[in-house]
Amino acid sequence: MGQHTHTNWMPCCKEATLLVEKQLQQESLPLLQKMGLRLHLLICIYCRRYAKQSKAIDQHLDGFVTQTDILPDESLKLKWEMMIAEKMKK
């Protein structure tokens, strides 16, 4: 990462990457943080590249995995509960 130092109004590279991720997760940033991040991204090529790559990854993965893909169906859930209960009896 670059040699940028942290100030009260402009984040360091580590903080900038965290703020980029917060923005990608649709979290709103306070005005001072948002301005500091924008200024940091203007100056730092590495964080600018990170932000661009993170956004591209987020866009490619958006809709790839849906919530229903993650959750097991009820029969599998019941089977797991029975297996766990059986193991706990031993």
C-alpha cells in the first residue's frame, strides 16, 4: 500500500479500504468520512484500484448466490436436527 498517513479528515489506506467495503454494502458514511475517502481515492492509486476491483467483484457476484441457495430445505434441516440429537444422547 502507499505511504499515506492518517489525518482526522483523510483516512489511511487501511481505513480507506474498509470504507470502500462499507459503501459497497450500502452503508451510508458520514459526510466527513465520505469526503476524506474521495480525496484519498484521488491521491492513492492503490486504493483506487482496490475500490474498482471490489466494485467489479461485487457486481459479478450480485445475484449469483441467492438466499434460497444458502438455506437448506426443511427435510434436510429435520434430518440434521435428528442426527445432532442422536449424537448428543451418546
